Amino acid sequence: ERDLRILDILARQAADVIERAQAQAALRESEERLRRSEHTLRMATQAAQIYPWEIDVAAQTIAWGTNTTAALGFPEGMLTDSLGETFALVHPDDLAVIGPLVNAAMEDGRDFEIEFRMPHPVTGEDVWLWSQGTAVRDASGQVVRYAGIARNVTERKQAEREAVAAKSTFEALMAYI
């Protein structure tokens, strides 16, 4: 009977070792899938020129996706993790509109979609961004963060201005005919 108990103990230890090895192998596979998924997401966001961000509501911080600063052509370190400093970069005319909108959305736990300008610190030209944020809630239903994306829409805004100017010119010419 003593031998059976020893055998039972050894069998359980062997089962534990095997189970641990299987769990470690599954963890390694999961980590590798996560790395591949993150790489694919990074490639997709770069190709689409979409820049992910995440706001921690309690801390009032924003975490920008990799390479966002460089992709926008801003100097390194310009986009900090301070939500207040980020809002300070927004064109004053736009901040007067989007500041209250974003604050109200955060207070009410609503999603938001905004367009705004950030003057380029070197060239002074406006960089237009479109952004949307989605509220993320904890188990109790409280909004704890916002997950979102931003996209540089400067070229689209320029095309819109050119279309308005062309229409205006066309209408002026037609008035003389």
C-alpha cells in the first residue's frame, strides 16, 4: 500500500508538471498570436493613416499610438500624455467648440466624434484631425476610459476649400454670361 501511495504521489506530480508545461506552451502560443495581431494592427493603422489613442478618465491622461507624433509631422515629445496639454495644442477657435463637447460626453459617458485643427509648431499650417472616442465602462457601468482613433484629414479639408473656391469662381463667371 505504501508503494501505491508513492506511485499516486508521483503520478500527481507528473500530471502537475505536464499540466504546467502545457499551460506554458499555450501561454507562449497566445503571446505569439498577440504579437502577430499587434503587428498586423500597426500595419493596418499606418496604411489607413489612423492613429489610436486612449484616455484614462480618472487620471486625465491620453496614451497615443506608436508613431502618431511622427506620422503627423510633429516634433518628438509634442504629444504628451497630459489631456490638458493635448487640448492646449488645439486651435483656439476649435477648442471653444470641441472642449465643451468632449467634456460633456465624458461627463455623460457618451461617445463622441469631432474635427479640429492643431497648428503645426514648425510651419504654422493647420493640421486637421478627425477623431472619435468610445466610452469603455467597468463592471459597475462607470466610464473608466475612452478608446478612440484620430485621422489626419488635412488633404480632405484642403480639397473642400478648393471645391468651394472653384464653385464660387464658376458662379461668378456664370453671372457675367
